[in-house]
Amino acid sequence: MSRLDKIALKDFRNIEQVNLEFSSRVNVFHGENAQGKTNLLEAIYFISGLKSFRTRKSRDLIRSGAALARMKGLVTDSWGSSDIAVDLKSGGRRAMVNGRKTESITQYLRILTTVIFSPQDMALSGSEQRVKRKYLDRAVFQGDLFHLDRMRKYERVLKQRNAAIASGAISSGDNGMEPWNEELAKLSVQIRNGRSQALDGLIGHIREIHSEISGGKEKIDISIDAELGLHGVDGIMEHLEKIANNEKRRGHTLFGPHRDKVIFKINGREVSEHASQGQRRTLALSLKLALLQWVEKMEEELPAFLLDDPGSELDRKRLGYLGERLSAWKGQIFIATVGKNDVPMAPTTDIGVFNIEKGRVFKS
Ligand SMILES: Nc1ncnc2c1ncn2[C@@H]1O[C@H](COP(=O)(O)OP(=O)(O)O)[C@@H](O)[C@H]1O
Ligand SMILES: [Mg+2]
């Protein structure tokens, strides 16, 4: 199990300064609305994953009026302890391990693994495909550290390829696009294979959890709708040649895993179009609990599970189920909630309860 023993924050969101020691099991952040509960959870998520689950802008995370947000954490796993730290400016961030700047982001990301369930997850049942691909990519990364680099490389290739198409520099008939096409094809195959394998690994967990919550009444299916399917590099390159004129007309790349669709179906009907609010909630919760199980399986260390305001999205029945799962879960848990007892869990002595008020945190 990797756990966050301590955190120190300076000028993160509305938190001017805090120093906290956490329980190795359950930590509850409670308080009124708009006090900073989610902010604290967001800081934990950020220091573990170097990104937020709410914003892509560093500026949002830095306390108004401050130039720099500072996060420090002490993480312990079965190998020992590490100090991790992030300095965040609007221009960028600096991540450090044991006082030294990290050479590899991937290495940093391995230190503290977290999975979050938040109201943002309701978007997984919507029509925005980017969110769903991201869910799968998160799972792929857990089993394959190179996935992150690969995705970044893919984005770069895509950008350059789009620029080459748009500039019209390459006239039809010559094979100026070939190097781009080959890169694109190779990466496409790798990314799609990764996603497809991750889905194969996740689907059993998702089905089981979903069926438990829905009392066995609902069956979920997930598929990836990818043009050409899992074609090899040559097949893709041929295809790219065929669509070259079309791409020129449209001015950008018309093929690739950035366009793939992830389709969720409940009892044969597509979720984004037909599912009820309750079904969407069950789906979001199942996806995240399944991801937690998957991460647990791929890692030597148990991840930490972060829950943002589960009471706002889940009804009593689903909260009851979540409570049972959390009670049985051995990893570290952080819950941001309005009421202290929103998630009914088995009593534990290893619990830290924190009250948040106007960005200040009081341990009770
Ligand atoms: N960069 C920032 N600087 C100062 N305050 C901020 C910043 N970002 C958000 N806040 C404040 O944080 C509060 C919301 O905190 P949040 O953690 O979302 O509340 P909750 O306790 O409901 O989860 C709001 O009062 C908001 O104004
Ligand atoms: Mg909140």
C-alpha cells in the first residue's frame, strides 16, 4: 500500500497554509459548501498525478493574489518513504522527489497512485468521447508506463501532420506524407492495442460491480468503435493514402485513435442516449470502482481512493453499496463530504476527521 502520511500546502486554491497528518485508512474532509473540501482533495490528486480533475489551468489552482502554489507530501510504501513536492506557477510546474528535480514524470507518477470518484465522472455517460478515451487511457497507463509518453508523442505527430496538411506544402502524388503516415500508423496500432487490452481486463470488474448495484437486472456492454478496427500498420498506411485527398480538402487528419469512440450500453441500449439518471450514476460508480480494482491488480502497492462529495451524486442505495466496498477496501481513503456520515461505513478507529472552514483545516 502506498499512502500519503502528510501533506503541506501553501497558496493552493483558497488554502493559504496547512500542515496535515493523515490516517492510513480513512480520512474525512467535512464542512459547509464552498469552504475548500474539494480543494484539499484536488491538492492530494495533484501531488500524486500532477494534474487536476477540475481544471487544466494552473492559474486556477494558485491562490488569488499569490504567484506560486506549493505542495509537499510524505509518502510511505512497502519500500520506505519518499518526500514529494510540486511548485506550481501559472507558467508551469516543478516536481521533486526527495529534494531533487525529477528526471522522469512517469517515475514521479509511480510514487503515489490515486483513483478518484467525483461528480465530474457523470460525464462518462455523456456523449463527449474525450472523457471516455481518457478513462481507458488511465487504465492502460497503469499496466504500461510507456503509454503516457506514447500519447504525448501521438499528439505531437498529429499536430505536425495537421500542420503539414493545412499548409498544403505536400502536393498530391508525391509521398511527402509518408513519414507522418508511418508514425501515425505505428502509434495508432499501439494505442488501440493498449486500450483494447485494458478494456478486456476491466470489463469483468465493471460487469460484476454494475450487476451488484443494479441487483442483477442490468447488463453492461462496452465496445470501442474504431475505424478499421485493430488493423496493422500497413493496412492503416494504405488507408491514409486513400483518404489523402479528403484530408487535404478538410485540412486535418481524418483517421486515428483520437477519433475512436467508446460505447457503453446497458441492456443493449446506448447509455449516452437512453440511460436514466440512476443508470448513469451506477455506470460512473462501477467504472471507477473497477478502475480501482484494476489498478490494485497492476500495482504492487494499493492506490489511494479519493471521493469527492459522493452524497451529491448517489442515492442511499448506491451510497450503501459504496460504503460496503470502502469498508472492505484496505487502501487509504479520502472523502470530501458535507455531512460526516454521508457514506455509511463500518466503524474504524483508524480514521482522521477534518473540518474545513474558509480554507482552514481543523482536525477533530
Ligand atoms: N485560486 C483560488 N484562490 C482563492 N480561492 C479560490 C481559488 N479557487 C477556488 N477558490 C475558492 O474555493 C472555494 C471553493 O472550494 P471547494 O473546495 O470547491 O468547496 P467545497 O468545500 O464545497 O468542496 C470557493 O470559495 C472559491 O472561491
Ligand atoms: Mg466540493
